Amino acid sequence: MRKMLTAALFVFATATAWPFAAQTAEPGAETTDTKAIVEAFFDQVFVRGDIRPGIERYLAEDYIQHNPLAADGRDAVLKFFESIPADKLPKVTLARIIAEGDLAAVHYRSESPGRPPFAVVDIFRVQDGKIVEHWDVVQPIPLTSANPHPMF
């Protein structure tokens, strides 16, 4: 009886521990990878202006866009950016990147010639090393403020 109980406990312990033993990533690894991917994408495309290679490298082909003024898909993003003359591309100043799990938020200042500056937050979802989904919030930076705190 004792051998049967020991064998049963061994089988139970092995069966219940197996899913946990299969997890090899360290806690927080997904967040670290997500942040690194989004930061590299942002730097290559928005800071250095290396648009086509950056979009092709980091955006999934079936990229989902939640901005109602933009179409889905990596090709739509390329078409949009390539329609802007190089001298009209926005200059961006990164404030921060915040990541958790498969999501990363990028907060930055965007300035385009002939337009007022904007405060922007882009939220990206990363899957299998590619950016697969995007949301954004864009706010004009006012000339005056009701408080002394900067937006960045």
C-alpha cells in the first residue's frame, strides 16, 4: 500500500509540476523584449528617419491599426510615410517608453514644419518579435497652461 501511495504521489507531483518546468523565460523577459523592440523601431523610423527598412523589419505584415484615419497593414504604413516629403517629416523628441508584458507605450513630442507641436502617446503590442498592433493619442501642445507642469 505504501509503495502504491508513493507512486501515486510521484505521478501527481510530476504531472502538476510539468507545465511550470516547461517555462524557461525569466520573469519580466517579455516586457524587456517588448521594450527593446519598440525602442529600436522608434529610433530607426522616427529618430533616424530610416523608414522603409525599419517598418519592414519591425512591423508585422498584418499590422492592426486602431487610428481611424489610418489603414491596417504594414504596406499602408509604408505608403503613408513615403507620401510625406523628407523635409516635412516630423522631428520627434522621446520622453519615455513604458512597457508591460506585450505592450509598450511611447510618449514623445512631435514637431512638423508649418504645424503646431503635438504631445503623442503611441501604444504598441508585440508578438513573436514584431509589432502587430497600434493605438495612439495625439494632443496639440497649448501655448499656455493652467498649471506650471510641463507635458514631458
